[in-house]
Amino acid sequence: MFPGSHDMLVTENVKLDAMELPRIEDDEQLELMEDSEDLVPIEESRSLKVAANLVPNRRYCRPWTLDFAEDFADAFYAEFHKPIQINSAVRTVEQQKKLRRTNRNAAPQEGDTASTHLTGVTLDFSKRGLTRKEHDWVNRYFLPMRDAGVIDPIEERRQPVFHVVVFEGYTDWKDSQQQSTSNTDNNTDGN
């Protein structure tokens, strides 16, 4: 339902450039961004798990990306009573170069189709073990956010993940949805 494309990568990079998000070059820059809280830690919970092979200093993302991950995981858990797992989060240019040596499908570390993981806005969620019902639910969950332009989900074909780019407007969009629901509830309560 959510195929990736060259044009999508170009558009995502244009948006990330407009947001003035740097591509994280190396572990030193990554550590500075973690210390300044430009990147925040991804904490496991009953609804959100992190792959065991994702090293601690790569379990970080942008604050609005974490909001999305927690909301998605909580909604999935409420529906299916099982957690969702993050397989990949922030990467450095240095790390992406190494990844490209072993994974020919990995995005480049520079240029107009550079990996969005380099900015900390992207997470890969495992789809391994999802039932058809769970998979369809994920698609329906992502669709309104994709249509609103607050996420760009890609269902990877060669790897069992949903690759999700989360744009800075996600938290404001979520708040407006909650406000709209609250207003609707208040209007119907008074009738």
C-alpha cells in the first residue's frame, strides 16, 4: 500500500532541508545532539520494543518522531495486546557508508536521495510476524497521517519493515485531531 520511490526520497530530502535538519556525520555529532536533546532516547515499554541488535547510542530520534512511535505503539497494543518493535532509528553518515557496502538497497549517505535516518526523523518498524489483520490495521492507521503530510510511510519489500519518516508537524497535527475529537464530544454531550 505504501511503495517507496526515487521521487519520494527526493521530496523527503527537500522537506528535511527546509526544516534545516543536519545529516549527522559521525558519533561525535550524534553524541552532541543527544546531549542537547535534539535527539531523544527511545525507551521500551509494554507497547514498544527495540530490536536487541540496535546499539544504545542508535536508540534515538527527534522528539516528534518519538511522539509518533509511542502513539503508534500504544494504539497497536490497545488493538492487538502485543508490542510493536523498532528495528532501526538514527544513523550517522559514517554508519550509512558501511551499511551500503553490505546492503545494496540502502539509501546513499549524501545527495538528493540520502537516507532520512541521518536526520533522526525516521524509524523502521518490524512487520515480521504480523497477521494480515494487523498488517491491514497498520495501513489504515498510517493512511490519514500520510494524507495529511505528517508522515511518509514506505512498506519495504526487501526487508520486513515499515520505514516511516515523521515530519515536524506530527505533534501539532495529533493535537489538532484530539482537539477536534474533544470539540465533537462536547457538542454531542450538550444535545
